Amino acid sequence: MQTPSTPAPLKRTMKARHLVMLSLGGVIGTGLFFNTGYIISTTGAAGTLLAYLIGALVVWLVMQCLGELSVAMPETGAFHVYANRYLGPATGYTVAWLYWLTWTVALGSSFTAAGFCMQYWFPQIPVWIWCLVFCVLIFVLNVVSTRFFAESEFWFSLLKVFTIVLFLILGVAAMTGLLPMHDGTPAPGLHNITSQGWFPHGGLPILMTMVAVNFAFSGTELIGIAAGETESPHKVIPIAIRTTVVRLIIFFIGTVFVLAALIPMQQAGVEKSPFVLVFEKVGIPYAAGFFNLVILTAILSAANSGLYASGRMLWSLANQNTLPQCFARVTKRGVPLTALSVSMLGGILALASSVIAPDTVFVALSAISGFAVVAVWLSICASHYVFRRRHLQQGKSLSDLRYRAPWYPVVPVLGFILCLVACAGLAFDPDQRIALWCGIPFVALCYLAYFITRKLSRANVTQPQEQ
């Protein structure tokens, strides 16, 4: 290992296919496979579709901003580096901890969801035991090497993409009657989408669930995190952004449409994946068990990406001298072992939550993680707005930028506003309001910690001079 005074750089071992699948792997996970059931039960079918369409727009706006920033400055832990440069060092420090919180808490919800999956086959075994098993598995996948992690995540994500495509084909067949329903009922068609009215609880639930939707889309920004470990980032990142966003919109909107059509809103929830509910209704032998297995793999893939992201964020903080240098140490294979170990605290959080009240705590964990990622998206939009202004003020040409977000300043401003509205929506949902109670004090604590640590570091620098 490197000495504390000379932290080793991470290695650029990821290729384009790794980067695209890493982003897809981070997104297609707990949010889509479990949170969608919660959103359908809260907003109804049409409301869920509208919420996901708005979420897709937000993702596109944020990714355009991130694309321009990460191609111009490809760095590991990119978000807080950009915020540090363009919004101030205290904000950069806070953004880094928020993104760490995003994925560390998401680890908790992912392991809990994986435990729910295992109870489909082993209902007598407590969820917390499965959480412990999966904690160990994901940690091992991350500590071997970055290349091994990227390769395992590539195949995890490929399986998820195949599953979504298969689900869309079989789901449409069930909707139209080509596949019979298990209980002999007629094909639902669009009945479940329209039976309760377009918005059975009004428009407010759509606002309330926007953070849950954004949590489902979280992971796209992993492209920015991995930029510092990617070969030829100026070529790879634009391709990864374009392909990821297009595939996500197709997969998410198509999948949500099929789920909403096949599941009445009264039957949706989080204790069982809506995907499994669908195939319990469809007359295909063992289909529900097969999809439960695939969903389990998908959730573990998202946890795999989450531990990678949270570990790299701690490494980046230490590399910027805002955390002890032990977090910047890497193994001979380029893995930040200490940072990964501390980030696995999210797995321990899952153990506690799964013992107390898995279904209730799952929604709360998802909301906290969603709040944190939306706050990070806010910083990406704001950083891009300031970056472009400074670029032009310095007399530089737009042609100098290898990747440019379109329609500046509309894209960063609209992205910022929509993210802010999503955070405000949490205040109206008692199940998710805990995200504000935890998130806002956490932000305040981060700013306070930054100023305290900066003051202490200045005192340590000046003290030898005084002696």
C-alpha cells in the first residue's frame, strides 16, 4: 500500500462498455423493482407514468450538465470537485458527503430488498440473515480489483437489461391476452390504468413521490464518478451518456406502463416486487420464481455499484485533504480498501432496519437516499451554470468544449428548479418526511464540520511557525 503522504491514483481500467453498464447497473435496481410498487399504490397508474416521465426529463437535464463538466474535467468523485470549484469549498465538501450518504443508505435499502426476495423461497429465515450474507458478497466483489468489479458489474447489468426486455415482451402479451392470466380472468388491457380515474388521489401524490422516482433513476450520475477511472474519457463519456439516457427512458417508461396496466393500485406495495406480482398473475409455470431470482441479481448489482460509488467518494475527499489520508490509501490493485470498509456501514444499517420494521424502514431509507441524490443533482446543475458562465467570461470559445449541453442556460436552470420542487414534495408525505428531518440537519452538519476542520487545519499549520 501507499504511504499516507503519497496517496496513489486510481487506475484508468474501465472501457466504454463498463461505463455504460455501470450506470445502467446503478439505476436498474431497488428503485425500479420495489419502489415502483409504492408509487403505483400512492399515485395510481396514470400518476405513476406522469411522475416517471417528469423524472426522465430531470435525468436528461442533469446528465447534459454532467456530460459537459465530466468531459472537460474527468475526475474520480467528480461532483464535489465541480461544486468545490464553482460553488465554494464548503458546498463541495457537503456534496461529497451527501453522495456518500446516497449510496451508503441505498446499500441498506438494497440489502433489505434482497432479503425480501429471499423470503419468497425461504419465508422462515429472517431478512437480516440474508442482509449479512449479501454484505459479505458485495464487499468481496469490490475489494478484489477495479477491473474485476467493472467486469462483474457488466455481466450483472447485462442480465438486468435482458430481464427488462423479456418482461416488456411477456407483459405486453399478458396485457393483450396472448398470455393467459393464471386465475382465468380476461386480459386487463388498459383497464387498471383507467379504472380508478387518471389521478385517483389528485395531483399532490405525484409531487410527493417525485423523490422516490428520482431515487429510482439515481445511478445515472455514476458516469461522472467513474470518469477518473475510464480510458479516453472525452470519447467514452458522451457515448455513455447518450446510450444510457435513451435506454433508461425506454426501459423505465415501458416497464412502468406494463406494471401499471397489470397491477391494480390496491395490490401494489414494497414487501413484494411488483414484477413478481405480475408473474404470479400470468399463467407461466415458475415465471414468478425466475423473475424473483433475476430481481435479486439486479438488486445486488445496484448494491455493487453503490459500494463502488460511496467508497470512491471517501477516497476523493481524502485525496482533496478534507478527510484523513488513510481513506486515500489504495491496495496494489488500485482499490481504496479503507474507504470501502467504512462505506459498508450502509449494510450494517440494513441489518438494523430489517430487524425493526423492514417495510416501513425501506420506504424511509429510500426517501433519505433520494433526498441526498436530488441535492447532488442540484449541485451538478448549479456547477454547470457557473462553469459555462466562467468559461465565456474568460474569453474562451464554446468550440473548445468537446461536449456541450444544449439550450444553455435553460437546461441547468430547469434541472435545478425541478430538483428543488421534488425535495419540497417530501414535506407532504408522512412516510417520506423523515428524509427532510434527516437530510436538512445532515447538510447543516456537513457545513459546520467543514468550517471546524478548516479552522483546525489552519491552526495546525500556523502552530509550528509560532513555536
